[in-house]
Amino acid sequence: MPILVILVIVSFSLYIFYKVRSFMAKGPAESHWITAKGRMALGSFVGIFGVNQLFLMPNTTAYIVSAIFIIVGVLCLYTGFKAYKFHLPHAAAEVEAYKKG
């Protein structure tokens, strides 16, 4: 399905973008916050890739591998979202501290 291929490309591009951007962050909290966003993009990449494989090769092996990819992708999305929520106030406070002084 072409929409899944587009989503795979976009999510992988976002992962690369956030990975590079985390190296350019000014502080550790901001870096962790951006890394969490990258982890969510990586999770969506792996999960959508697994769903795409279900449509490409409909056999038992592909179903098992796709299920593993989808589970790993959902777990990455979940942990990335939890880390994002945790680091957001710390990163905002860090950015405000950099603006003040």
C-alpha cells in the first residue's frame, strides 16, 4: 500500500531529524526530550514497517515477523511517549533558564 510506504519514509526521516537535532541541543534535559521524540518516530517506523510487511508477503513467517515488529514498535512508541511527558517540563524550564541568563 503506497500510503504505508509514505508513512514509513516520513517516520524514518523524522527519526533521523530528531537524532541529529538531539546532538545540537543546548542542555541535557532538552536533549533527552528530543531523543524521546526520536524514539516515538522510530517506534512508528518499526510498527508501520511491520504492518506493511503483512500486505507484501502473506505467509506464516511474515505474520510472525510482522507481529514482532508491531509489538516492538508499539513498545517504543509507549516508552517514547512516557519519556516525552517526563522530560517536557524539565526541558521547558531549561530553555527558560537559558533565555534569562
